[in-house]
Amino acid sequence: MTNQKKWAKNKHIVQELVRRSVKTQYRNSVLGVLWSVLNPLLNMLVMWLVFSQIFGKNDPVYPVYLLTGNILFQALRSATEGSLTCLVNNRGLITKVKLDNFLFPLSSTLSSLVNFGFSFISLIIIMFFMQVIGGYQLFGFQILAVVLMLPAFLLFEYGISLFLSVLYVFFRDIKHLYRVFLTLWTYLTPVFYKIEAIDSSSAVYSILKLNPMYYYLTYFRDCVYNMNYLGQGVPSWKVLGLLYLCGVVFFLVGFAVYKGLNKKVISYV
Amino acid sequence: MGQNNNDYLLKIEDLDMQFKIPALKINTLKERVVNLFKGKKIKAKTLQVLENINCEIKKGESLGVIGHNGAGKSTLLKLVAGIYSPTAGKIDLKGSVVLLNLGAGFDMEANAEENIYLNGAILGFSRKEMKKRFNSIIEFSELQDFIKMPLKNYSSGMISRLGFAIAIDVHPDLLLVDEVLSVGDANFQKKCIEKIKALKESGVSFMFVSHNIQQVKNLCEKTLWIENSKVMGYGSSQEICDKYLEYCNNKKN
């Protein structure tokens, strides 16, 4: 098969797999895809009730802060958790038809992007409310800069996804380990608290600064809502460069692990 | 051979296939670590599935593959389809190939419609192209009333109908058929065999794994008989099939 044909074939497969995963998520629910918009909203509401007096005292637009953190981290969580089991779950395809195994984590990553798109709608809704009712000027042109970070973020997610998906074939218990790791990771990312609240000389602070998600989230927040107005930063090219560097490194490591183990996958899956 | 050297569609040379099977299957991190401390070495057993297979299929010609269960027939088809890569030897295929075995490329949670698109994508066709073929596939499979039903509720006969209908609609150069006709009912089997004959006339080659010796005799010019991973016979279907039946009878007595 020529390379061009191969690419076309892989594109069709990924399209079908993404369509399948987005569809099956909501197959048996009345509200259907609307859940993707409602879910982050409800989630945010719960967290807002709990945390607004603890972490959000000085932030007039704390709901927006929460929601931005939640939906970005949720994208990472669903992409990587979905990828973890994807090769094993699709063993029916892997052992019976010829196709490239890297397509499964790829489609899991891309379906999380689709869901991220839906969640973004809920973010826009909340921002709109805050602007109209609260009178905060949140919208600005810099929101378009979100598009710039997406490829870097996808590479980052895909790298982790590739790594986890092949590893899971050989070590089925990393599912539990990864869940614990994700919880830890959530707490080590300023999703609902502010990094300013942490003592900058503490060990936690230095770990936080080493966490790639911190930078993805910071850039994301800087883009999404007009922080100028609240006396905070604007999206910086320097951070964006860092995001791409990080994305590429994670992808390369993930792909190397995948390459190394992929040949054995078919007999272990 | 001389001038005819190049008009084969598939050529298999000195093919060997081994599976490495660990004596005890370890697939968790915990077990790995425990074993490391115990100092146990995990020995892998090597299983010879195919040994020194040689055969050839010319364009428009069909090859039957017979032998007892576990002889290595399905593995051979999977090798030709490119799902496994051989331990040693060469498989030279000049054209497109589709492997048809029960439930291949299907998602049991999805319905027939979704599976036609998924399966089509795996075979290299876009949704748009598959839409054009959709009606003829459904018509051939006679599953009009079950389009929206998840495949997990299908009978094995219905699944094989769907698989067969898709595979014949995409016209590969070589169609590998692994035991799928045997689960269909008599009417559908007859319909399939007629379709296979028509496809053969239009230049499609087949490779059949079947336990229905009469069918192999009827449809294939040549037959490959595998027993215990080795070739027991290769040649004209008439001759090889008779030998095989004789062998089976002798074994019984």
C-alpha cells in the first residue's frame, strides 16, 4: 500500500473510532451530548459551593477560574484514562484485522478534544453570565490564542496516552496506580487554589513549578479570560514555547516506548 | 518456470512461525516485582505453529487450506493478511487483501450500520464511499430489519452474513475466508458460493480455510494440507482432498 493510501485509511479509521467513542458515551441518556455541556457546569457548581470561601475569597470571577481548571484537567484525565485500556479493550480488532495500534490512543486523545470543545461551551456560558450580571469585562480577542496551545497540549496528551496504552498491556495493575497518580496530579495543579497561596520556599511549590500541567493551565487561563482587567498576566510567547517543547518531549518519549514494545503487544493483548 | 515467473498474486517461501508463550502468564507489575525478589526466571515456551510452508496463488486462482483443528490454518491466513509477522521466510503479496473471519473488525457494542462504516474504514474506505455501498451490502446480507441492533445480539450466522457482504463488496485482489460459510444457513451458503464463483470469474482470488472438503474441491484449483504445522500435501484439490479423507478414515480405524 502506498503511503498516501495508508494515511487516508488511518484517517478514516480514526474518524470512525472518535465518532464511536463520542456516540457511545451518551447512547442511553435522554439529554445526550448536552451532558458534555452540563457536566462541567454542575461539577463547577459543587466545587464553587465548597471552595469559594476558602480559595476564592479575593477572586470576583472564581467560577471562571474553577471552570477553566476543571475542563482542561478533565481533558487530560479522559484522554489518558481512555487510552490506558484502549489496546486491551480493542483486542478484538487488534488480533483480527491489520491496523496500526497507535490509532487507538490517538482516537482516545482526539475524542477528549471533542468533549473539551463541548465543555468550552459551558465555559463561554458562565463567562457570559459573569459579564452580563456581574459586570466584569471578561471577553477579549486573546481568547483566540487558545487555538495556539491546542496542538502542544494534544502532543503532550498523546505522548502520555501512547506510553500508558502499551504499558497497560504488560502491566494490568498500573490502572490502579495511575488513578492514584491522577489524584495526586490534580492536587499538585492549581485547579481550584491559587499558586500565590503557597509559600514559595516550600517543597510543594518547587514541585508545582515542575508540573507541566501548571504551565498549560496558566497559559489557558491567560488566554480565556481577560486577566489584564484583574491585574494579571497576558498569554506570553515564552510560555507558549515552553508548552510546545514539553509537548514534543512527551510525545517523543511516549512514541519511543510505543515503538519498543508494540511488536509484542499482539501476543500479550 | 521462465516467463510465468511474475504473474503470481501471492507467493509464500519457507515460512516459519513461532509463538513465544510464557510458562506462566505475568501481566501485572506486582507479579513482576514479586518474581524479581523470589529470583524466579520466567521461562518462555516456544510453540512452532507453522514450519517451512511454501505455496503460490496465481491471479484468479483459489487455494484451499485444510487440516485438523489447531494445525495452523488460521495463523497462516493471519500471516498473509499481515496481522502477524513471520518468524522466518517470505510472504510476497501483489495486491490488496481482506481477511474474513468470524467477527473480524466488528465492534460488538455497535449496530450493523456503524460497523459497516468502521469495517469499511479498516479496509481503507471513507464514510462517503461506504455510503454508496451501504444498500448493496445490506441487501446481500438480508439484514434490513436488524440495521439498528447491536451486534452482540446477532447470531453468529448473522455476523458472518454481514462480514461476508462487506468483504465481497470491496473487491480485494485476494479474499481470505476463514470458516465463515459454515455458520450460515443453507440458503445463504448457496448464495455465497454463487457470489464467490462470480467473483472468481471477475479475477478475485480466494484462500479458503474450510472443513467442508466437498466445497474446497468445488471452489479451489489447488489445496494446501497442513497437519501439525507442517505441509502434508500441496497440489491439485482433487488429489490432496482425497488423500486427506483417506488419512482421516485411517486415523479413525
